[in-house]
Amino acid sequence: MLHRIRRWLSPHLGIDLGTANTIVAVEGEGIVVDEPSVVALKKGSREILGKGTAVGRLAKQMLGRTPESITAVKPLRHGVITDFELCEAMLRYFLHKARRERTSRSRPTVVIAVPGCITPVERRAVFNSAERAGAGRVYLIEESRAAAIGSGLPLSEPLASMVCDIGGGTTEAAIFSMGEIVSQQSSRVAGDEMDAAIVEYFRKRYSVKVGLPTAERIKLEVGCAYPLNEALTTEVRGLDMASGIPRKAMVTSDEVREALEGPLNSILETVTQTIERTSPELAGDLSETGIVLSGGGAQLRGLDLLLQEQLGIPVRVANEPRTIVARGTTICLEHLDEWKSRLDHE
């Protein structure tokens, strides 16, 4: 009973520290924070607006719409911290929000999912930011491993299990066997690069300038990786590059698929290279076990069909793919003694 009370007062937290979104889950409760990784500042200073509360969803609403006196900043790029001070402030805000019902001042044990491609210096930055934000014991886990655990893959069995996690800043592909990663490949082409490709497509095709938030909306509303039975359409509003006045245009899902061809080919190459770097026996297992897609990018219509057609093996999208990594971190927390040896800690 005392153990349960202690856990309630100071719960263990799992964090998916993403380029696009930060998701915090509480052990035994599930997702409690799911907000964009954005901070709004008073321009020319390091002061966060709203007395430190212009973080996450509120700050994202300001992207591309702020007056000159305000700037909205993303503290991470390609899964790596680029602004240590702002990342620390953002984490502190999210940790406080996750623990607001608790009265304990003790520091929680935290498991943070990070890209497999980050350097030792970048790992140290995550440790430092988390500890300064209020975390106690900090463990790091590869995003691909957390996604595989959250997906319920049989990692400890002597056969290949593969996951491809497509986030905002990175794509992580990994093959597991006997609890270990036997082949892994990371790419810094993911959701953000898809948005940038849509912006560039409209600039070249229609001579219309659109912002990244608009590109993301287009991707979510009509984006696809594989031809749809019935094409989708949506209206786009942007700035005519010739006249300099606002302009509307209609875009179809087929056009967005054309715009996404480059990033999708890069993701396919990442998956292909991961498979090529494993043994023939384990690669053969994939014809039965297939690939599980996770992350926000996995929600792109028809992505599983595209990969299945190109690779010739089964591909499926995980249940609730956006939150699968965070849920995987909480499973690690529940079995921390079992997983501790495979986690990075100080």
C-alpha cells in the first residue's frame, strides 16, 4: 500500500520528446499530455509569453500568425535539441502539467524516447534538460525500441520483428531478435520534410506561397502515399508570388501524392537498407512477421500499401500510432528492472 501511495504522489513518467509533438504518459494511467513542441517568445528576448505558459498548443497557434513582437520557436529539430534553454522550459511546463494533481515535490523517474541516430553529446543534452526541468532518475530509450514495445511485438523471441517509426523529424527503422536490435537505420526525413515538400510543390506548380502549418493541414486532409479509390480535394489559400495578393486554389490527393514522392522514397530507402543489413534468416522471417508502422507519419493514407507493394512483405499500421512510443516508455517503467540493462542512463 505504501508503495502505491508513493507511486501516486510521484509517478514515473514516459516521454516521447518529438520534433513535432511531446507526449507524456503516466505509469498506470496512460497519456496525460499531448501537445506540440513549440514555445512562444517575446521577440528579441528569451521571455516566454503568458508568464511561461505560452507552450505547446497555444504556442503552435501562433506559428506563421505572430506579429513582429512575438516569435514561435521549436526547440528541437530532427529529434535533436537545438535550443537547450527553451527545451528545458518546455519540459518543465509539461512535467508540471503531468503532475498537477500531485502534491509531492520528489522528482519522478523518467524514461525518454530519443532517435537512434543522436550523438553522445546530444544524449547528454537530453539528460541535462530533463534533470534541470525537474526529473529525477532519467533513462533514455531508442524510439524504435519504445515503438516495438508499445506495439506488443515479440521482441524476446528468436525471430525477426520490425518496426518503422515515422515522426516529425526522424524516421527510425529497426529489426529486433532475442530482445536486441540486430539492424537499425535512422533518417532525418519524416513528417516535417513532407510538409516542406508540399510547400515547394505549390511554389513551383501554382506559384503560390503557403506556410508550413497550411502544408501540414493539406497533408492531413487529402495527403496519400498510394492512389485512392476516390480522389480527395481541399481548398488552399496562399499568397500569389507574381501579384503579391491572396489567392485560392483547389488541390487533389493525387497532386499531394506527387508532391510527397521525394520524402516517401527516402523513407522506403531507410526501410530497405535496414532489411539489407540483417542476416538472410532474419530477413526471411519478415515475409511472415512483416513491418509495423508507428508515429504520426504512419497515418498518411496508403503508406502501408505503398511499402507492402514495394517490399513484398506484410505491412500494418499500429493501433493509435501517434502515441505508441509514449505508451512503450510506460511499459518499460512498469518492468524497469527487466529493461534497465537495455536503457541508457547515468
